[in-house]
Amino acid sequence: MTARTTTSGAAIRGFRTGDGPPLVEAWRRSAPADPVTPDRFRSLVLLDANFDPQGLRVAVDGGRVVGAAYAVRRLTPMTGTDLEPEQGWIPFFFVDPAARGRGLGRRLLTDALDWLHGHGRTRVDFSSYTPNYLLPGLDTETYPEAAGLLGSLGFRTLYEAAAMDLSLVGYRLPAEVACRVDELTARGYRFATPSDDDLVELVALAGNHFNPDWARAIRECLAAGTPLDRIVVVRSPSGRLVGWAMHAAYESVDERFGPFGVLEEMRGTGLGKVLLHLVLQRMRARGAHSAWFLWTGERSPAGHLYRKAGFTTTRVFRVLRREAAR
């Protein structure tokens, strides 16, 4: 794709060697509520197996990076052999404050959408790209101008994702949870740190019953050296692994909780509440001052469980989609 000149005088082109440092700095100026570091940009974008330099559309004005829009499509399947041939994503876009008001954001997004359409992508989601999303969706309260622009380009809200936080200062395992652990243990349930051999069953549970991205996150964090004691698993009286909770799975951030799941047929037993609090107890023992995560449904069973544990919603993200004719 050739470089184009926008109404702002900037040229839009694909990513080139040397763009990384100025792009990260422009990102920080443009989105101070969600800055990125060079190492996170490297890990989540440049080293992504699906990264295509031409998909990262960079706006340059007078030799200075003033904006970017990242378009990505699957080059490697998330699971099995499915490359999701109609699906594309725009995980992020930004325009330097000094370059706003002249149509550059619209031109960047249009350019990114055209690139995806040129690769056969007729359905585009904003921000909810796995495995390497930076945010689940658009925080419209923080970025109202971006919400207006995306809406004008045909993006509509699919659903909302809530980010939640809990202060762990002074946290103690609730007495009723300790009692429930004793009751369940007496009935034959076993809560423990997984062994190496348990991981085969854990990854299968996460991938087959919950989300393939959760299975990937567990595999990759443990392969990268995350200690097993960041995970608590539970086995039923029959010996089947039926749930787990963990922290530090994403980018080795100790205070980030999840992923977390209990088989649907085991819900109502209190296993989810117990697993949540056993991990919070471990996090506090490691000196964590808070627990947080980026993505749950506020009205989902998990959302209700988190609120009962004291988590509060700190941000709400809209997952957006644009459908286009071929």
C-alpha cells in the first residue's frame, strides 16, 4: 500500500524499522490514561504471531510520528485450524493532540479498514483482539471523541466488559469461606497447588469448557516461569479437576487476577467463592495491595461473585463491531 497524504498534511504508511520508539512516545502523548512501554509494545504488537507491518498504519508529518491505527487478522489460528477469514480487528488507534481536528483520525481508521477489507475481512471488532489485546474495548467515558468517530464509521456496541478492582490492604480470608473449605474438604473435595501432571487436565479444562485464550495464557505464563503456586485447583470427590483460580497469568503482573473458572454443573456449591478467596489470600501473602482484572460481565454470575467479594467496577469498556458488505 502506498503512502497517502491526509488533509492534515501527514502521510500514512505501514510500519518501518525505527518507528517503534517515536510511536510509543506519540501513544503516551495521545492516550495518557493508557500509556504503553516499549517492552509491552514489543511483546503485544511486534512479536505477535499475527503482526503484519503493513497492518500497522503510521501517520508521519514532517518526519514526526503523529498517529497510528493497528489492523490485524489471523495468520495463525487461535485454536485448531480456524483462521477466521472474515474477521479482523483494530486493537488501537490514536492521534497526537497537536495533530487533531483535521481529520487524521478518520483517515487512519479508514486506511486500516481498507487494509483489512483488502484481505477479505468484512467484520471488524474494535479492541477485543486475542491473544494480545491491550484493552477489552473502548472506554467511552475516557475517550468520547473516539466513540463518536468509531460510531460515525459504522461501529456498534456488541456488549460491555467491566474492569474491577479490590483493595487487599487488611484482607483476611472470610470466616464463612474458611468454614466452607472445611465442609467441602470433609465431603472429599481437594484444593491444592497443581502439580506438573495436573497441568494437562487444567489446560484442557480451560480450553474446552471456557476459552481457548485462557488455555493459551496458562500454558504461556507457566512456560515463561510463572510459579505453580499462583494457581489453586479443585478436584471433586471423584477425582475430576472441576475448577481453578489464579493470578499473574498475564504479563507476569502479580496483582492481576484470573483467569478463573468452575464447571457449570458444579456451580452453586460455593467452589467459585472458595477458589476466588484462596487466591486472594495468596496474593495478599505475597504483598499485593490490590487485585484487579479487565474483563467480566457486570451482570454475569462471575460479576455477581466478584461484587460480593468486595470488587468494584473501575472502568467499563464497549466491545464494538463493524459489519461491511463484500
